[in-house]
Amino acid sequence: MAQHASVSVRVAAPASRVFTLVSDLSRMGDWSPECERVEWLDGAKGTAVGARFKGHNRRGQRRWSTNGKVVALEDGREVAFDITSVANLPVARWTYRVEAEGDDACTLTERWDDRRGSVMKVLGRLATGVKDRDEHNTKGMEETLQRIKAAAETQ
């Protein structure tokens, strides 16, 4: 059964500013406690539907990479990407949604949809050292959103 987690935060900044931050996937290393950086592949220069990237991740001494593909981009509102591992086995879909609350505030939501099968769950646990991915990702999303909020509110 697919699992998911979702975290939202209210940001005292225009939705357009927040969307600019979250839709620039090359900045994921600035926000995420797990992703160090994103490397665009196949000549991609930025976030666009179909653009592929490699995510470089770390947790303590453990390091691993994943493959990503942007699957949704609704200007000003939503960006989503699918993550796969070696041999293109499904791992997750990550979605960021921005909902305006007037001109100077918005709600930012990050959602993680687990797409791993049982084999990938075991391999993922071995590679990352994370036993409870739901709890781990929820905590990571809270940290990610607080970093984005801080950046958006201080610009």
C-alpha cells in the first residue's frame, strides 16, 4: 500500500516569491536536510516538465544518489518530480504546492508519496540507514519548509 506524508507552513511572503524558490530544484540543497545538490542531466538547464536530474543525498556518513524527473509544473502553484533509484526502480513522488492568501502571504505544502515496493524499502533502508521513512521524511519536510519560509520572508 502506498504511503504518504504532507507538511504545510504559512509564509508571510507573496506566493510568486515562494514558488520561485521551490520550483528552482537546483536550490534543493539549500533547503533539504538530506539532499546536498541537484545536477541537471541531458542538457536540461532548469525545472521543466520532462527535465531529468540526479539528486546527490547524504545522511551522516552515508551518501547515495537518485534519479529525478519533473512530472508537473503549474506556474505559480505546483511542481512535482518522481524519484527513482538504480535501474529506474520507483522510489517516491515529491510535490510542492503554493496557495496564495492575498498578496503578501501563502501556504506552502510539501508532499511525499512513497512508491517503493518491498524490495526497494529494504534496499533503501540499507543504503540510507533510515528505518522509519515516514517519520524521517516528515521531520525533513518540516525542516525544509522552515528554511524556505525563512528565505522567502527575508527577501
